Amino acid sequence: MDSANIRQELCKYAQKIVAAHLVVGPGGNISASHDGKMYLSPSGFALDEILPEQWVEVDIAAGTITDNGLRPSSEVLMHLYAYRANPCIGAVVHTHPPNCIAFTLVEQELPIMFPDQAALVGRTDYVPYVLPTTDRLADAVTAKVGIASSILLGNHGLVTTGRNLREAYYRTEVVEESAKIFLTASAVREPKVLTDEEVDEIASLESEAYRIQLLQKMK
Ligand SMILES: [Zn+2]
């Protein structure tokens, strides 16, 4: 995998994000890291319009931008701080999924409700509303990236991380589906969620093999 592959991968997942209605218009921003650099969506583009050479290269340690004539996404600090805070992170996906946003208007803690959610995502964290594009948002998200791979942003959207784009992207899909299921069930009565024991059982039960199987199914 070199930076040219990363740029192609970013285009692929950017298109999937738009096709899955996880953002509208020029909303959302995604990045992936490679060899001490992160590649981030440029400001002012719809994600599915970005060409491979238009992803903006930023040095993670120094914060310096390689000039390609485009400005990085306004959430550049959130991405940069996430990679600095947790070196296991290989990709950051920030979207505005409608069911996630709806969920944050009425709830904060997304419970674990079904096995795929437990295996692929685990616990989802929550950050109350702060003004987008500020270092307050970047700091609030950074404080969570070591504990959770998915973070709901109140009245705003979702951030997921992963070892690679594929993992971060599928976590976004699963969290959005989870929020939808929660809201659907809640319209009838209080949802029955998985107990801590049931979640632990999934985590311990050949968890890695199970997760790999799921990821392969989702190809
Ligand atoms: Zn946003």
C-alpha cells in the first residue's frame, strides 16, 4: 500500500459514503494515514467529487500541509489530533448520518442491541454539541479516540475510526443502522438491549474470527 493506493481507497469509500446517504451535499470529511502522513478530504467538495490527487497530504507530527492548491477540510484538527492521540488509528470517517443525528437529539448513550454491533463496533461514545470546525470539537473527540471507535457528536453526526478505511467505514454503517433500529423500536416501547454479559460473551467467543467473518461477508 503506497500513497497512490490510499488516494484510490479514499475515493472508493467517499463514493460509498455518499451512495449510502451518510452525508448530504459537501458535508462530512474522511482521512487515512500512511507513513506518517494523513490524506484528508479538501474543503468545499462533495465527497464523491474528489479526485485521487485532490486529497490533501498533511504531516501528522509536524502538521504541515503539502500544497496541492486546495485547502484541507475545516475539521483538519479533529483528524490530526486523532492520529496523534492513538497510533493504532489508520482512518477517520466523519459523516452526518440522519439516524445518528436524530438519535442525539433525544438520547446520548447508544446501547448495544445485536451481535454485529457488539463484534464490529462495541461501545459508542458521545460528545455533547460543540461548534464544528473548532479546536473544542477536535479536543472533545480526541479525548475519546483511545476508548471508543465510534463517537456520536450531539446535534451534528458521527466519527468512527479503524485500522483502515474499510473498518472505519463499516463501523459508520453499523452505528447508523443501530441508531435506526433503536429509534424504530423506541417508537413502540423501551427497547430490550443486550446485557453486559451477553456483550462480553460475544467479545470472548472467538471474537476475532467472528469479526473477520463479518467483514468478509460485508465485502
Ligand atoms: Zn460535520
